[in-house]
Amino acid sequence: MIKPLHEVNQLLMEVLRGEKAADTVLKNATIVNVLTGKLDEGKDVAIKDERICFVGDCKELIGAETTVMDCTGKFIAPGFIDGHMHVESTMLSVTSFAQAAVIKGTTAVFMDPHEMANVFGLAGVELMHNEGKHAPIHVFTTVPSCVPAAVELEDAGSRLTPAEVDSALDWDGVYGLGEMMNYPGVIAGDAKMLAEINATTRRQLKATGHFPEGTTRALQTYLLSGVDSCHETVTKAQALEKLALGMHVMIREGSAWQDVKEVIKVLTEDDVNDDLLMLVTDDIYPETLKEKGQINHVIRRAIEEGVHPVQAIKLATLNTARYFGVDHDYGSVSPNKSADLVILDDLTTLEPTDVFVGGRHISKNGQLNVTVPAFSYPAAYYQSVHVKALTETDFLKQTSLTGVVEARVIEVIENSARTKATRVKLKVEDGIVYPDLKEDVISLVCFDRHHQAQQQSVQFVKGFGIKRGAVASTVAHDSHNLIVMGVSPNDMKRAAEHLAEIGGGMVVVLDGEVIASVPLPIAGLMSAEPIETLLPKVRQLAQGWQTLGCSLHAPFMTFSLIALPVIPDIRITNRGLVDVTTFTLIDTLTALDQ
């Protein structure tokens, strides 16, 4: 965060009065003016301390100590802002993420660290929040809500009480409440959910939302609570309804889902007012971050779909700043704003040549231009995987039924966070229900990895295409229990044990051998390694999934969401099979007439 304007306004005015020189002047650029929607050619930008002090002809503001950069032929855009994202999904620490994101033009993020919250509670949230203060970008926090996502349906490592949420909302650098995923609870008047929302709106902060589907009556009930945004919109029709009711629509483009193509049609086809629209990433993986970018990738996608570049950039700068009430400091290239600036050769690739954050020249030619201090996590954060001693029997679905049974199966949908509830006939032999590879049905197990619990949930899943081996992960939104999926009980056991040994992460096992492993020892979610070190391991993991027969795009993101009991239709938790449409545990097996 930058110093408040009242502490530096005299200094800024002294430059324009000729009493002091600018620190930096960027000369002869084309300004991406998100305030007017225009491109302003032949402009200079002067920086003093952390802020912009003048836009125009700056030759009289240059002194002997002023750094002058010729930007002829280049564009200067406001620093890009991601209005909703989870750092943990990048598998990187806040510091490592910020280093990777800033070279892509990201100068600010509003993170929702609810993954960490589910493992280490408020202390974990505060740790990430404090780490963000030392990052090379502005890291703002929205306090996690719904921890765990569904209290009666799963067991997480920790819980956040309304009192804890209330206290965290007073931290410096907190700008709202993280996504309110338990929308059925809100609509039903759940006291805990409303207490968290009320604590937020009472401070005139933003209660961010999560409303994937529902009737108009349900949506408006949700809005009446005080929640006023949503990043779960996947169709133009959904977006138009929400916009017409005053709900801010965050258009998402993550690693596992691409919503821009459909939702951006509200602009390209319907030409709606864009004031309530933002662009966000939500969840992206390291390869997406490294190869495609961060929020600049989402802006690029909007441009590819036909949105004018200035308007697309506005959706990830000014609009986001306005939504969170920080547009007095961020979001545009104008006097007194934070000197968060992205210098670009063109407005199509959106690959920055230089990035300034708070007046500092942080990135140059795709490389960090500053030294970023390291951040150390306490030893306890490397000890988060606690599971019982395992046997192959733990990975088998046992039943007293005989012959053939009808099983409720979780069917995943490629490039979607949703699942479908499917019914498949499966054989029973000696009290064991066996998966059916011909129907693409394999075993899925969820263990409570926080409390060394003795019970686990064994279910079935369809759609991954896996024909052999096993995969496992301690990244399992949002409670982040240990999930294991596969064909061979022996390989499933080996995968689970490997993650317990390394402190969490993701793994692929074939014929008893670990063929790919991504250690994520910080809370079983993140690595302190730089993206350049982590990425080869993630790529090897993707190759491992393919070796087992999976051809899905971003399969481990899809896999990691399979235990999230707030996104329809059907999910696994450590307690059983969840019907998300009713928020109830349901039976997996039904006897068939023999």
C-alpha cells in the first residue's frame, strides 16, 4: 500500500510549482485513458515518490536527478488489478506469486486466502496478509467467509467464527469479505453467514459473492443480504439478469474454466453499460501464469472476443478499483494516483516491457528489476498432513448388497467447475463394489487429513479417462482434505502415503512407483520455490496424468474442486456424497431387483 495522499500532497504540488523535480518522467507515450475511453497520444507521465504528479508535457518538471524514459511508440496503461483470486491456487507463496505476476502487468490483487483459512484458520490468513505487505505488488485481502464451506457436510482443519471475521475486517489492507459461497445458507437466513455479511457492510466494505445458479427470487434474496458481486456467472443470460438487478459481474478466466467467451457477449452483442463489469482470474495454475499471464491474459481474451482494448483494460483497472472503493488511489493514469503503470508495445499481446508499482520500476523486459525480500513460514505450516495408517481396504467401497447395484457417480465436466449426478450399474463381489473402466468409472476416496480421523468416504467418479494407476492431492477445495482417485487400490494407497511423507502436494503413481510429484509443503497448498523451479514439476505432473489416460484440460484443477460441496450438482467430502442442490448427504448405492 502507498502512503495516504494527505501525507504527500504538498510534495506533489511542489513539483508542479517548480520547487522540486520529478523522480521519473516517462516521455512521449500513448496513454490508455480508462476515464474517457480514449487513447491520448504524445503524453508524458511524471512520478514523484509513489504517485503520479502530472500527465502532459513534463519537460519543465525534469531535474538533474530525474530518471527519463523514452516511451515513443509505446502505450502506458494503469496497472492491472485482479479483483478476485486465490494465491494458493497458483501453488506459490504470496511472494513467489507476486514476483511472477508483476512481470505480466499485475500491480494489485484482491486475494481471498480461504484455502489457507481452511487449514490454519485466522492465523494462516493473517500470515498471508502480512506476507503481502512485503510483496512487490499491492496485495489487498478479502477476509475468507464460509470456513469451512459447508460445516455440516465436511471437516476442515479449522473454522472461522463470525467474531474472527469481524476482527479481521479491521486489519489495515482489508477491503471486504471473501466470496460468500454458502448462498443457500444466506438465502435461508443462516445466522453465521448473515453475521459475517453484516460485519462487512456495517463498515461499508464489500461482501463479495458466489451465486452460480438459482431463481430470480433466490438471487434477489441473496442481494438483499448485502452481497453485491459474483464471479460464478457462465452465460450471457445470467450476466444480463444480474446486471439488471445491480449486481457486479466478475467475468472469470481461470485455468480450468473459460467464461470470457460467453459472458463478454453482454458487451459485444448487447452493448450494456460496463460500469458493473470486472475481469478476474479466480484460480490459475503456474503454467497458465507463466505461459499466458495473469489478469493480462483475461484482458487479452476480452479483446480477442471483440472488446475495444481501452474498455477491456478498464474492466481490470478502474472498474475494479471503483468496486472496492480505492479508485482515489488506484485504477487510472491520472494525477495523485499511485504510479502503478504498465508500459506496452501494443494493445493486443499485452506483454509489458516495463512495470512500475508505487513509482518503483519493478519489472523490465520481463524480468524483475528489484530485489524482493524472502518471507519465511513457521515450521508448523510445513506439518499439516495427518492421516491414519492406511491399508488397501481403505480404498474399496464395501457394501452388504449383492449382485449388481445402482451407484450415484460424480461426473466431471471439462472446463467447468460444475459436476453432474450420474447413475451407473456396478458389480458387487464379496462385499466390494467395483468400478467399471468401460464406463470410465473409477474409485474416489476422501480422507480427513487434518485430524488423523479413522473414517473415510469412498465414492465413484466418471469423466477423467484414467485407465490405470492413481492420483492424489492435498489441494482439495475448500477444506483441503486428502483426495485420492484411481484404478488400483495399491497405487491409491501409495499415492496417499507419498503425500503424507512430503507434507502435501500432488502426485501420480503407476504400478507402485511415483512418476510425478509436486511437493506443496506450506499447508499442503503452496511452495516457497520460485515459479521457474516449480513449473517443471507441474508439467511433469500433467504428463503423468496423460500417462494414466487422462486427456482433460487442466485435470488437476478439476480434480481439486471435486470435494467442494457448494458448487452443483454432486460432490465428495470426507463424510460422504453430497447433493449440493439440497445440501444433504445422500446414499451412494441402491439395490436393484435381481
